[in-house]
Amino acid sequence: MEADIPSLFLLLVITGLCLCNGYISEETLQTAQVFLEKYGYLEETTKQHSGKQLASAVREFQWLSHLSVSGELDTSTVQQMIQPRCGVKDIESLKLVKSHHHGRQRKKRYISKSKKWYKQHLTYQIVNWPWYLSQHQVRQAVKAAFQLWSNVSSLTFSEALRDPADIRLAFFDGDHNDGAGNAFDGPGGALAHAFFPRRGEAHFDSAEHWSLNGKGRNLFVVLAHEIGHTLGLPHSSFKNALMSPYYKKLNKDYVLNFDDVLAIQNLYGAPPSGNLVQLPGKQFAFFQDWSPESHEDSGMKPSYCHSIFDAITWDLKKTLYIFKGRHFWMVSLGGKISPPQSLQKRWKKLPSYIEAAVVSGLDGKFYFFKGGRCWRYKDSILEEGFPQKCSMNGLPRRPDTALYFQPLGHLVIFKGSKYYVVNEESLTVEPYYPRSLHDWKGVPANSHSVLTHPDGAIYFFKGHQYWIFDQKKLKVTTSGKWAEDLSWIGCKNDVT
Ligand SMILES: *[C@@H]1O[C@H](CO)[C@@H](O)[C@H](O)[C@H]1NC(C)=O
Ligand SMILES: [Zn+2]
Ligand SMILES: [Zn+2]
């Protein structure tokens, strides 16, 4: 590899790509090439691009990004490339246009006529959402994001509670089966991407810390942008347009800029009333202030059924507790499900959500874990000395799950590919732990929840799956989909 640098260096000098400080690291050059290929400025190829191609791609990128057009890979250009943005290509049909123009002409953006919907009413579905956001707020945000577009065009939208929907919104981690180029890249970088009509898919990177209330990555803006793509809009070169490729903060301006409005009306026409309704962006910064959460819509399953819950445990009276976000549900042995209850009302001083929860089989006390801290309650009374910094005692920070393990009479905490046996009284890790998850044959790493069933079997949960660990055989004996297979979780018996 190293031998390539001098020759490439020479090539760049000859072809006029500036090495402004006399040197571009191989890494920077690689990053730039990957970026320019990913976003459509350079053809994707396994070969090295010539310095000339590279300089022309850089110029194109600078022009669209409102940087000074030099063709040089200077600091501000490289800086712009690492800004959080949308994963959709800036230049969608480079190849198509290129085959018509061989010269140095600017490639025009080109949307083929078929990239729109041929109906005015579209349905959408929220396939899943981050476990730390409330379902109610996510639904409000999605509804508002669609309204942005319906309030300035002839389109109308409604949520489909069942398949099939025209447009599906889903959160994914890393590679999620739509091509290596679309694999998500962890926090920052590409935040989301979507497909043009009539594929009807928008995908969001689970690795971002999404938020609908100030801190973190604002989900509403990104929803609104990706929905724009699902309706057929490409990226805009207007800096203030919602459809510009870079992540933006909400402010006093309208969320949609005139370029966005023209683009959507170009495809679908103006609203029948002729009136546009627009609101300033900051109206959408705090969804917690929107209409209060009503009880779950009748006829709908509890919201934990639609995606994974944070924690699950049985108390000594055999009531099942399921925790998700700011709420918990109780399911009786007979299958009766409570409405969602407020976590912080029942257990005062808990944070707004928890990462793991377990009831001690010894004395029925509730343990909660989040970050490096832990809480212990007798019924609803927080015990003295809590919350504690349990991570100071060697417990893992941000544990995956916690279990009361009858044979040892101890708590067990799972984190990644390790488990910790914890002394309940002192909340310290027992000698010789943590140990490898190999001891739990067949149990997946990073499970989301775990519990011991009153019949003695241990259930692990991760995503839509569950695994039963047989305490006698010391291995996993069964697995399946929890919402469908386990009637005691309360997700089976409605919506016909
Ligand atoms: C869309 O218009 C309706 C009716 O005027 C209004 O209540 C709503 O707040 C608007 N939504 C957005 C996102 O602008
Ligand atoms: Zn985009
Ligand atoms: Zn995707």
C-alpha cells in the first residue's frame, strides 16, 4: 500500500489536484473517493480514479455544496464530506446522463417521469422505532412529517395499521439487505436513506441517538426529508431547502423552503383549496408538548408488541411486568393486560426509561439498571443508599439484561458476550466473574431481555426472537417469535 502513495502523489500533482499543505494522507484520499462514489459524483469502480476524474468530481461536489469551486481537496471540502447527512445520492443518474455528454458539461439532475406515485392518497406504516422513544410521540412526529407535504400539495396520507402500506418507515442497524453501499455507518455520517417511488421505503440508522425533544438527532426533520424522497423528490442544491442533503436544525423558518414546495407541486400539484399551510420549524422541536398521550387506541395491541421492550420480569405474585420507555404494563397469569402505566409514578426517582429490571426471587424486591446506576425498591419504596453507582462495584455499564437465577440464588447480569453473577446484598460481582456467555449454550450475545418463567424455564429475548434455556440440559432447546408464540406476553389475542 505504501508504495502507492508517491505514484498517486505524482499523478495528482501532474493533473492539478491541489495538495494544499503539500500532502494529502492516503486515508483522506480514500475517504474522499468513497464519499464521492457513494453520493454519485464518481462512478463506482474497483479501479483507482484518475486525478482528472477526481478533481472534476470534487468541483461538482463543491458547486452543489456552496463551497468555493477549486477542485482541490482542501480542509473545508473534506470537512463538508464528514457532516451528518442523508444517505441518498446527490446525483442520482450520473451514469445515464454521462452516456449522453462526453464533454465537461455539468451533469444535470434528471428525474425520470416514472418516479412518482399515480394516486393522491397514500398510506404509511411505522414498522419499528427506537425503544427509548414513546410510540405516541413517534406517531405524532410521523403524522406531522407527512402533513408538511400534504399541506402544500394535493397529496393526502393516512396511517395503515396493517400491511400493506404504500410507504414503510423502519429503523435498521448497519447492513440491512439493501446493498453494501446502503449499510448504515454508526453515529454521524449517513443518518437515513429512502427510495424513490414506487418502492415506498425509508430507512433510519438505529445507531443514531434519535430525539423528538431537543437533545440528540432530531428525528422529525429527518423523517420529513426522507418522506420527500419516497414521494419522488431528489436532493436540492438550495442550502435552506429541506431536501438539501445535510442535516439541519429546526429554527424559526418554515420547514419547507420554496424550492421544496415547488418540487412537490411539480409532481403532484397544489392543494385543492389553493392555500398552503406552513409552520415554523421550531414548532416541531418538542413533541412531548403535543397532545397528551391517550390510552392505547382500542383494538390495538399494547405498543411493546410492535418492537422490543426494555425489560421483562415476573414478581413473586406471578404478575408479569413489561417495561418500555416511560411505561410499563402488567399482565396477569390469566392474560389480563393493564393499560400502560407511568414508570416514574410507580417508582419515584427512576429515570425516564430503564435498561434492565429484575425481581429478586428471594424477597421480591425490584432492581432497575440504567447506565452505571442501579435502584432497589421494596414495593414502591426506594431503599436507602439508592440509586447507587453500581459500575463502581464492577457491574457493567448499560447492562443488556438482568435475571434472578434460582440455582445460584443470585442476580445475573448479561452484557455483550459476558455474564456477571452479582451478590444481592452488596451488589458486588462474585469472585471469578464475569465469565463468557459460552456457559449459556445457544444464548445470543446482546439479548434485550431475560426472565425466568414460573415453570422454571429461562427466556431470552432479542429483536422479535426468543430462546428458551433449559436449566436441566443447560442449553437452549427452543426458539421462535415471542409476539406470536408466547401467549402469556399478551400480544396474540386481538386484532382479527
Ligand atoms: C397542516 O394543516 C393543518 C390544518 O390547517 C394544521 O392543523 C397542521 O398543523 C398543519 N401541519 C403542519 C405539519 O404544518
Ligand atoms: Zn436525502
Ligand atoms: Zn436501507
